[in-house]
Amino acid sequence: MSLRWSLFIALVGLHIAGLIAAPDALRPAFAGSVYIPLMALDAAGMPVFSASESAGWSAPSWVGWIMVGILWVAVWWVGAFAVSLALQRFKQDA
């Protein structure tokens, strides 16, 4: 498996693990990684939130989860690409 794929799988796995079982101090950051992109998409008129039960936070709709997933997969893919490219250039220069 290439370095890029290994980094990508590790980053996505860590993000998913953080969403499922983050320590109390990190939970707001992981919640923000879901809700901040959704708020921007909601402002653009996309149906990313389901109807809320009360006056609290609405849960993401299935469209919202798909959009957040696409966003973070793209972010982590670009990150893994950049790191692997930098490591390859460093290796060539050494």
C-alpha cells in the first residue's frame, strides 16, 4: 500500500474514532467538524439538517452526513497527498 493511502486511511480512521469516542476535552472540536460545515451548507440552502424535536440542535440529515463525509474525505485526501509529496521530495533531496 502506498504512503498516500496509508496516511489517508489513518487520518480518516482517527477522525471517525474521534467522532465516536473523543475525550471530553476534544468533543467540541469533533462536533464542530460536523456542524460548522453543515451551517455553511444550510446557509446556502441545502437540506442538511433534519427537523429538530425541540428548540435544541437539529441532527444532520442523511444529505448532511453525506456532504460532511465528502468534505472530510476530500480534506484528508489532499492532506495525505501533500504530506506524501513532501516526503518524496525530501527523500529525493537527501
